[in-house]
Amino acid sequence: MDKKVQSIKWLYLTFFLFPVLAMAQEKETQKDKETNIDEVVLVGYSKVSKKDVTNAVGSVKADEVKDMPVNSAAEAIQGRVAGVQIMSSEGSPGADVEIKVRGGTSITQSNAPLYIVDGIQMDNALTVISPKEIESIEVLKDAASTSIYGSRGANGVVLITTRGGRKKAATTINYNGYTGVRKIMNTIPVLDPYQFVMYQYELYNKGGDLADQTTFNTRYGAFDELASKYGNIKQRDWQDELFGKEAFNFTHNLSLTGGSDKSAFSLTLNHVEEDGIMLNSGFRRSMANFKYDFDISKKLKIGINARYSRQLISGAGTSASGSQGTNRLRNAVRYQPFEGGSNVPIDDFDPNYSTLTNLVNPLILNDNEVKENRTNDLLLNGYLNYNITKDLTFRSVIGYVQRDNAVNQFWGTVTSDARANNNQPIVQLTRSQTRRITNTNTLNYTKKFGNHKLDLLIGEETVQTDGETSNTYTKWLPVSISPNEAFANIQSAIPPSGMIQDAPRTAALPPDRLFSLFGRANYIFANKYIVTASVRADASSIFRPGGNQWGTFPAVSVAWKIKEESFFKNKEWLEELKLRFGYGLAGNNRIPAFLYDTFFTTSTDFGYTFGSGVTPGATTGNTLANKNVTWEATVSKNLGLDFGFFNGRLYGSVDTYITDTKDLLILAKIPQTSGYEYQYQNSGKTQNKGIEVSLGGIIVNKENFTWKTDFNISANKNIIKSLGAGVSGGNDYYLVASGWVNNLYDFIAKVGNPVGTYYGYETEGRYEIGDFDFNPATQAYTLKAGVPNASAVANGSKPIQPGDLKLRDLNGDGQITTTDQTELGSAQPKFYGGFNQTFRYRNWDMSLFFNFSVGNKVYNANKIEFTTQYLYRDNNMAAEVADRWRWFNDQGVKVTDPTALAALNANTTMWTPPQGNYILHSYAIEDGSFLRLNNVTIGYSLPKGSLEVLGIKNFRLYATVNNLFTITGYDGYDPEASTRRNPLTPGVDYAAYPRSRFILTGVDITF
């Protein structure tokens, strides 16, 4: 880790600290200075001058992301806002993006922030908005700023303003398009054909069973033939064949903006065609956004915004959210690495090999697993702004958001699902629709008198959410049917005699209603002292009426503009110096509705036979009602300092914070004697505390050359302060399963620990000859007295032999049991951030953007699976298995003499792949620190006026590389992978879709 930390420090000094020092020495003053101090930011239903902000607010403006050729706004702002972590779960097209503000507050519920797009709440907004549409993004980070959003603001608020037209502006047309290619960055090394066969030789011959030896010879050949047969055989690199294609991308952005004396409009169109590096995977999106503002009179203004998006994510991917049974990556890693070895050609499905190995040719499997995920998003909103007087303004905003999602999945005849159902294809059709109506009404009073400035806001808001879902699972389709035919003709399925088709399931989503009253007061005295106070009261239908529905969330913040004091007033070198403090309470109600009552669900799954049919039955489910469940509450304290020096040449901010969350909304596991398995409870406490630093500088600002740099770094310490007696049965911990292996509890939630603590065994290498007593008569190895025995835990209760995996006996009882498990580190980084360099020389421009993370651990579950033998032979393994303990010499003879066996393994270091169940041990917990050059862009703009005769105002060509390189010691595909969706189990890299490098070229034209 020290080398990686030194690399990060070196790059920081090179790209940030040295330039800032050089900037301070520069003598030349600038006439047209750049500054971030006079910006206007959006904070809680109104805009505020940045110099008057009293809260912790991170901001990203259009200029910072306009040259970022990415298809997701989340990618564009990654690493640009201190205290905000943006992580893609894997590298697949349209992959889920996790965004956490200051570490997140909940441990079992969502930590996603609230998104407000042009005044309207919209889920996952950053993933469905093109960066070209963005006017600004503000991230409200402390409760003093988020409490105005009450029950929805505990995990931060992301305010997105999209581009609009300008009044009295000529119509402008802009086209920005690019095309490029993606390539896989790295693969998991595996045994080559000869290494694979030698490993199989050992597995088949170690036990001395004649039948096994005959099976090996039939399948692979006699030992004296192996070197010549497999030493030079062509290797099938399944990962390269499955992920190695050149994946092309075509992205088009077209915008029209303009306005008259009383109106302004903008129309934005976006179309993306992105192939995935995995065969049969890709992403398609078409999107349109129209905004129109009109001044009916000097007092009355109205505006409308209409957004529509259609997207298709194709491909079944490498995994699902389930256990190892859904791991499709396994087939590319563990399938035999050569042609032959069976009577069935390798490019045909081999049912016998599949039965023996639980593997299917990855290319055939990929063709037989089809998934199409279609999503349509509609956002309609309008506003009315009426100036009652010059100081008093009424504003009303109404919005409608609808999301339609349709997922079609097909399992062909070679899949395990179909083989378990008469070897016939299966189709699953899942449909859902969610609708949300929002109405917000505010009165804003602003008055300035003498040294006093007063800004008052009161308002009310209602949010109504509804929806429906349906699920149709159809088995026994015709063997010859294609996926598209199956999706359109599920009625062609014919159940075998005596079998009954599953009935379709439909359900209405529990309605969610929210009514809110809020107010805020902002007072400024002498342009030096600022006080902001707010309060919001929310009533949610999620909680039981009559006491639990209402939550009240107050906040107060103050700021002192030290720069405006007389002792600093005339200091030309000081541009800004402002001290801020905020305290606030925010809430969270992100649990399903009506958990305070018991409801029955009817289904044939719970039915009974009566006559010749099945009568649907009813059940209450496995979650016990809790009439006392109420708001989760987050208290945040924030102390910040904003500064600017050298006429705006150096600027930044420092924030420290403590965030305490109590009454956590937890899905608790309860004693099954209750008749239920789970119950939602208010139980437990968490705390996040940390520091955030943002720095920026204009290092050089000459006529022909400018150099600007921005840097941010954040450190967050997360701990669980209480789990509550109702959750942990009086203990200070409970175990959590990540889910990649059924019944493997590999995380621990423990008081005093951070969320995301790994839990397993400590690896102690392997058993050596010196750990055993050898009986020459029986040629048996027996563990010496006092040597811990890991047979039951790691080797399927088979006798321990030299070379087997050795685990540390932490309690000293001579046996390896579950009591020897311990904490193995955390997914939480010690610090993280990003820095950007922007250069302009005459008509050339270049930008380099880095992001980094230091101190987090990654759980490489692939490493466990691909170095564990488990139940199957004829599986390929990870390349490090080539360095395993050997039992056979170069002549294929088993070595039993202890001295000769020790000499044979003198230069090997790896243990024999265990034959027991998969377990977590420290071998798979790796340092996830990294420094990634996320984006490099070089552009050239033709001189102004050179194409004016053609009506072209601006013409820019650019070339970009995304994900150019990553400095890391992590062995897997990607140190940022996190494929589990539970907040308690982050940092698990299991069967993740590999991340790719993207090389592209594009053009930006303005007419």
C-alpha cells in the first residue's frame, strides 16, 4: 500500500501543489480574472449567491462537464464534489451507479440521495440525464441544508438544473457527437492447457482409484502423452472470446436554444448506441427535453418542461443479484481451456460435461440467456411565478413523473433452468409502472433596508406515488423457439402431462402520500453576519396514523464573512474568508408502506387442490407488522471555512462534520417462534464524521495560455454506535450474508465497527511436512498434536494432508471452528477524492481528470471461487493454482516419502485448492486503493470567424480516452467493483462485468 500511497502523493504534488506554489509567485496580474466566489447556487427552493451560503453545498457547473464525452451525468461528476462517492457497480452498459453523500446514514435501507430535477423529484436522475443538458448540479450535504426537504433529505439532496434558453437571444444550434471503441482492460489469468491437464491428472490419480485413472486416460490420454498433446495445443481464451470484442459507441447530442423579448426556449435531443464488450450486450437510449419560459406580464411568468427518455439495456450480463448459481463469469474462467477432451465438439453443448462440472460453454450459454431491459421515463412539469409586490413572490410548481419498465428474459435449452424443466425453454416477463405527482407552492419575501437584508420563504408540498407490477413465468416452450418468438408467444407453451403452468402475478405498489409544510428565514447584517433557520413538518402515509405520521425537522446555520471586517477589508490579496456553522435534523422514511398493519396476499403458491383445480390460498408473508415504527432521524453538525486569495487565483473550502443517525429503520431478523422471520424496527445508531477539502487555482492566465487546477479530498469515518436490543438479541453484533454463496455469513455488523466490515478466517498459508507425523507402513500423514485442524471448515471434513489450506487458530483450542473467525477489514476508504487539470494554448485545449481512493479493502470473491475445488473436477482454476503443492513428480509418479515430498515443493507457495464449502479467508481481502486517470481529452477549435461564411460560430474537434490507466495493487478486474446491493455488504467483487477502456473522437459545432 505504501507504494500506491506514494504514487498518489507524487501525482498530487506534480499536478496540484507545485502549480499552486508557482501560481502564487507569478507577478503578472490578470485583467479578466476567473473566480468562483460570485456564483449563484440553488439551495432549497430558491437561489442564493454563493458568497451568502451558510451550509455545506458542493456545486458542479456546466463548464466543468461540458467537454466530458460520457453518457451519464453521474460519470461526469465522479470525483468532482468533496464528500460525494460515485461508484459504478461494474462495467456493463447501463450499470447501476451508487452515490453516497458523506458515507450514508442507513445500514439496511437505501443510502441514495434525493434527486430534484428542475424542481421535481426523480429517482436515479443522474443516470438518465445527458451531461450536455446540465446547467448546474448542487449537492446539499449537511442537514442544515437538507432539512428543508425533511423526510427525504437525510442522505443528501442533489439539485439538478437543466439548460434553458435565454431571452433576447438569437436561435443557436449546437451539435456534439462522438464515436469510439471500448476494449477490455484486463482478464483473470487462468491455467493454460498443460497446467490444467496436469492438475486434473493429480485430482484423478491422487486417491489411487482405478476407475478414476481410467476415466482420466479416456478423457485426456496417458501421462506420457500429456506433454506433447497439451504442451503446444491452442488455448481457448474464453474471457477474450466473450469480452474481447471491440465495442463501438455512437453518441449524438443536438440542442436548439433561443428566445424573444418575453420568451426563451430550448430543445435537447440525445441518442446513444453503445455496444458492450461482452457479446450480445449493449445500451440504447433516445431522449428529448423541451423547456419553454414565457413572461405573460412584468409580474407573471410561466414555464413548462417536458422530458421523455427510452432506453434498452440488452444482455444477461455476468451475474445476477443471487448466489453463485447465477454466476455466468464462472463458465468463462473455469471451462476447459482447449478443444477436445470429449466426444462432443467444444462449440456444441455437452450435456455430460455440464452434469459433471456444472459448466456450459460460455459462448453457447451467452446465446441461450437473453435479457432485454426496457425503460421509458416521462417527466412533465410547469411553474407559475407571480410577483405580488416587488418584494413578495408566489411560485407554484407541479410535476408528473412516470417510469415504465419491461424486462424480458429467456433461458434456452442448455441453461440449468431449462434442463430442470424438461429441457425446454423458459420465459419471464416482468412489468412495472410507477407514477409520481408533485405540487409545491411557495411565498418568498425579500427585503433590504439599511444594513439589513431579510429573505423569508414559506411553502407547502404534496407528493403522491402509485404503481403496479406484474410477473409472468412461462415454462415448457417449444425447443426450437427463438427468444423474440418466445417473448411474443408465451401461449405456445404446453405443460407436460400432470404439470401446471405458474399463474401470472400482479400487484399494486403500496400508495405513498407525503404532505409537507416548511419555512426558512435568512437574515444578513452589514453583509458580514448571516443567520439561516428552517423547519419542515412532514406527514407520511407510510407510518401509522395518530402519532407516528408526522415528523418535524428544524435546522439553523450561521456564517461570518471575516473578509468584510475592517481589519481585512483592504487586504487586496484576500478575496474571501467566510466561516460557517450549521446544525440540523433530517429524516428518512424509505421503507415499504403500511407495515403497521397485517395484510394477506393470495397466490396459487399458497393454495390447495380441490377437485381437479388449485384454489388460491392467502398468507401474511414473513414480515411481522409493527404499529410503532416511525421516522429515522439524522442530526448533522457542520463547521466550514471558505477562502479565496490573489484576486480569485486560489480558492477553496474546508468542512468538518459529525452526522448522527438514530432510530434506524432496520429490517430485523426476529425469532421464528413469532411465526414470522423479519420485522421493520426503529433500532440502532450510526455516526459519520469527517473532513472535506476543496481547492482550486488558476495557475497561469496569459493571453495565449491558461492553466487551471481543481482538487478535492475527503475522509469519512463511519461507525455503528448501537444495533438495538430488538435487532441483536442483546448482543453488540450480528452476522450478515453477502449472498454470493448461500448461507455464507461473511460480514459483521458490530457496535464500534464501520458498516461493511468483512468477517472470516485469517489465512496462515498451508500445512507443511513438519506439521505431520508420517507412518511409513501405511504412508499416512497425521497432524501432530497441537497443530490446528481445519478439516471441518476448509476441507469438507476430509483428513488434512500436506499442502492443504491452513487457517489461523485465534482462540488457541487446537481446532479451526467458527469461533476463529475475525474481522478482516472494511470497505470504507481512509480518504478519497479527485483532481482535474485544464490547459488551453491558443486554440488547443487539454484536460486530465483523476480520481482516487486510499485505504479501502475489496472482497475478491472471484479469488475464493477460482482457487477452491469444491465438488467438481474438470474445472479450470485461477493461474496461481499452478504454483500449488504437488503430489506427483515430473514422471507422473506420486511422491510419498516426506523428505522427497518436501524437496518437490520447496519452490511452490500455493496450497492445494480446498474441497470443502466456500469460505471467506483473508487471502481474498485485498487493498483496494487506486489512482485512476479517468479522462484525458485533447481538443482543437478553429479560430473564431474562420467558418463564419458557413454560419458556423464554433467548430471544435476532440479526442478522448476514458479510463486510461489505474494504479492499484488489486488483482481483480476493478477495485471499484461492488456487486452486492445491500448497504451492509459493500465492496464485494463477484462476477462483475469487466470495466473497459473507451477511446473516442468527436466534433462540437455551433451554428
